[in-house]
Amino acid sequence: MGTGRTLRKESHVRPCKKPAGKARKSKAQRARLVRFGMDAETVGAMGDEDVRVLVQRPAVVKKLVAKKAAK
């Protein structure tokens, strides 16, 4: 057996993302936002890109939740 050189040579031989893996990751990110305190209906209505951006910045999410709770 070789050392797997073909997998390290170029980026075009990397495995592509599967739809099931993408959906699993998106579901986990949505659950994380709900644990941060966001409403589940609000998170459900958001797009995947918006969810991804908010998960990267939990401090912003906590400020948004605190602002809504103060109203």
C-alpha cells in the first residue's frame, strides 16, 4: 500500500460534502442557537447562511436575546 500521496497532491481529489452531512451540521447549528436562548420559531425561519453567521458569534446572539427580553 502507498502513502496516500494522491490525496495530498491537489484539492480536486478531496471528498465532496454530502447533503446528509450538510443537513446534520445545519441542524446542530440551529440547536446551538436555541440553546443560546433564541426562539425556536425564529431560528426555524432563518436561512442556513444566517444561522452560520450567528453561531460564529455567540456574544452577539446573547445580546440580541437580552435585548428582546428587556422589551
